[in-house]
Amino acid sequence: MSAISHHAPDALLAAYASGNLGHPYALAVAAHISLCLDCRAAYEAHQAAGGAVLEGGGPAAMSAGRREALLAMLDAPRKPEPAFRPSGIFPGPIMQALNGQPPRWRSLGMGNRQCILSANRQGSSRLLYIAPGQAVPEHSHNGLELTLVLQGSFSDSTGRFGVGDLEVANDDLDHQPIADEGAPCICLAATDAPLRFSSLIPRLLQPIFRI
């Protein structure tokens, strides 16, 4: 794996450690820290700090009904979630989102494909396959977009992103990612709102591809 030079911002790691990230972003951050030793260490530091805060806090008053509900929840049997191991270029968190199966690609045209992993009120997460030398249509954002590279690389106006790199694009960025030559660029993209495409054709196709 090439050296990772684009990392998750500390605020994202803190939100993930505290359980305050929606599923699409949580998946992207989980997959990134499974590849990035630096961000994994920062994440674990946030976990440790949160644990220290909880241990240092005093007892909280709780009504009898809420206490009984909490104890019942703790006593209820739970089926453990299966642990998914990395497979090929896909880290464990993405294999879990794929339910252990290979991606089911859908053509976007021009040699590009996508596999939607989730799409709901919290946003969407999808795998993108971009053929070498091909571009994603120019777009800006209605919110935040996280893009994690799993294979190959892409470049845009902010720089080059290789395997393990995480691009954080907000509503101030208007860009056109282009897959570099070599291996096809496969990445995970997470958004909380539809993209804003600059040209007409992508806008017309947007409802069909759910981007």
C-alpha cells in the first residue's frame, strides 16, 4: 500500500468515537482507520479520552421505570454480529456493508460503474469504479462528501489521492475527479445530500443513478 497522505480530520474521528456520525460517514471513517495507522491511533485516543470522562463523572439520577428498562435491555439476549474480514481491496467494514458478497456493479457509462451500499435519510454510501483516464462529471456539493480510495488513484484540483487516502469535500469545493492511468480507481463515496452537477446530462441522469 502506498503511503497515506490525506487523513480524516480530527473532528470526524472524535464524532465517530462518540457514536455521533451517520452511517454513510461512519462507514467511510471505519474503513479509513482500518487502513491508516495514524488515524487509528487518533481514534483510539479519542475513545480513551471519552472513557476517562465517563469514569470521572458522578452518578446520574434515574427513575425506577427507566432503570428497569435499562436492566431489561442489558439482560436481553443479543445475537452477535458476524465479523467480516478484509477481502482483496475491500477492508472489513466495507465487506460488512456488502454482507460478505462481491460488489454488484451497475454501469454509469464511459466504463464507469457504481454499487450502492446504502441510501436513506442519513445519506448514501456507494462504491465507484472509474476507468483509467475517465472523469467523474464536474460537481459541487450540497453537504459533505467523503471519498476513500481502495484501488488505483484519482486527481482533482486539490491534489492526488491514492490507496487509503480520504478526500473531504464540502460545499465550497467544485471539482472534477479524474482516475489516473494504471489500475481502475475504486473508491468508497459517502454523502449526506445529492451532488450538484455542472452540466445538463448528469443532472438529467441523477435521479436514475441516485447520486
